[in-house]
Amino acid sequence: MAQSGLPATVGEPDAKAPRTARGRKTQRAVLDAAAAEFGEKGFHDSSIVSITARAGVALGTFYTYFESKDALFRALVSDMSDRVRDTVAPVLASAPGDTIAREGVALAAFLAFAREHKEIYRIIDEAEFVVPDEWRRHYERTAQRIVERLREGEARGEVAGPIDEAHGWAIMGMNVFLGLRFGVHDGARSLEEVAGIANALLRRGLA
């Protein structure tokens, strides 16, 4: 991931990759403004004019980086998906414990991200209708990362196999709705406590 949390070619080919640090900073400002705008108003009620005003850039500057509002939205969905990944990855890299314990760490990191970036839920939900291919890609990539972690744990003897794609989607589904409840709806509950409850469910099941 490039400086300031921006992928080098976010949403390519709809986004035009900036070649300078200043360009990356400007594109990041537009993406951040778009996240706030789409998160507040939704895709259809947001405009390029309002996004550029929020970003503090000229209208013409927008077209240096994006072809259209649709292209910006597509790039934003990809960017937010990458930001979730890049928020969780370094936390996992230094997390102690076995595979199941590390899934609890990953969930806590995601819950914290969801609490800080509540707009992600509205944006990803709208993506199903605005950019359905990017919406599907977001969930497929997220589930696949979980499956890969579980299979690594299976290879180490930490998780009973065989690990199936369904395991990844089941854990992702739980995480997504925990993020909605305790990231978006409830900003007071201890995220470590919530992650601990979910992690115990993974470790022991309900039997």
C-alpha cells in the first residue's frame, strides 16, 4: 500500500494513478471526502461538486484522477476494502497465540475500524447496486483471507479440518454483523469483550 493508505493504482482502470507524492495526497483527499459524502448522503444524492468542495480541491482536479462519479465510487469501494485488509494485517502479524486466538485479534481490529469508519457499511451496501462486481470482489477477497489463515492453522494442527470455503464465509458473516452492531450502532461496548465472546464461540462452539 502506498503512502497515506492509498493503493498505487486504486480502482484501476477507473482511477488514474498519480505519479507524485502531491498527486497521491490529492487523490487521497478526494477519496476521503467521497467516503464522508457517500456515507452521509448515499451515492445518488452526492455530487462531484460537493465532494471536491469537501476535499478542498478544484472541480477540474477531480478529473485528473477519476473519470466520473461512478468511477470514484468504484475506486472508493476498492480502497475501503484494502484499508480494512491493511488495518488487520499488521495487527495479525504481531499477534500471539494460535489460529483461533488470532481470529479474535483480527475481529477486534475490524471492529475498531468499523467504529472509526461507520460509513463503510452504507458504502458497501450501496455497492451491491452501483458496482456489483466490486461489491462481490470485496466479500470474496475478505472470505478468502480468512480461509487462508484457517488452512495455515490446519497445517499446524491448530484447527480441525478439512477447512472449507464455508468456514471463511461463516466467520466473515459473523464479523460483519458484529461490526454493524458494536461498531456502528453501539460505540460504548468494549470491543475486546465482544471479540472475546465471538472468539469463544469459534473455539468451543455451542455444544
